[in-house]
Amino acid sequence: MTPRDEHKWRQRAASLDWLHAVPDDVLIDMVLRDCQCAWIFDPGEAPELSGEDEPDRELAARLCAGCPAMDACLELDLRIWGPRTTGVFGALPEQDRQALYPYWAARRSRRRPTGGGDMQ
Ligand code: SF4
């Protein structure tokens, strides 16, 4: 990972700090209420990741562009699946969320949630 990548993931992890105290059930409500992917694709019709970084990154960005639930979706995925994540959440393919996860987890270990639980 390059220093530029590290900076990018540090910044993205920090951008989720506003959600640190939001309980899991509220996050779920936020995502269910605002997600745009639920009405774009019928079940089973969503495009699949290729396993290659750039096409997957572009696909994720396209799928989630403008989604009002983006931060909540990403926060929820990191809480629930952590490094075991798969698919697209929060405009990031799984390889990017796996890269982001250690930075997010380090910030969370310093800022214990006051209202949320750990669903892992
Ligand atoms: S950020 Fe993407 S995966 Fe998450 S709810 Fe929005 S459209 Fe769906």
C-alpha cells in the first residue's frame, strides 16, 4: 500500500466518525430508508464484481453514486462484516473495504461507541 493509499483510507475512516455513537438498529433503519440499490436492481440482477481492482472500483462507484445512505451503509458493513466483507457497500468494492477496515477499527478502538453495539 502506498502512502497515498494510507492517507486515503485514513481520511475515509475519519469521515465515518460522525456515526460512531449511532446504534446498530438506527443505522439499519437509515440504510433501509434511504438506500438506492434496493429499488435499482431486482434480487439476483445486480452486477457482480470482477475480482480486479479497477473495474470493481468503477462498478461500486457507479452503483452507489449519489446514494444518501452511503456513509451509514459503509459504517454498517464495517461493523457487521469487518474484514470478512464481500460485495459492494458504501460505494466501495470488497478489496477497498478490506483495506479501509484496519483504519476504521483503529479509530473505533479509540472512540468506543456510546450507544451502538458490535454486531461481529
Ligand atoms: S451505498 Fe451503495 S450499497 Fe449502500 S445502500 Fe447505497 S446504493 Fe446500496
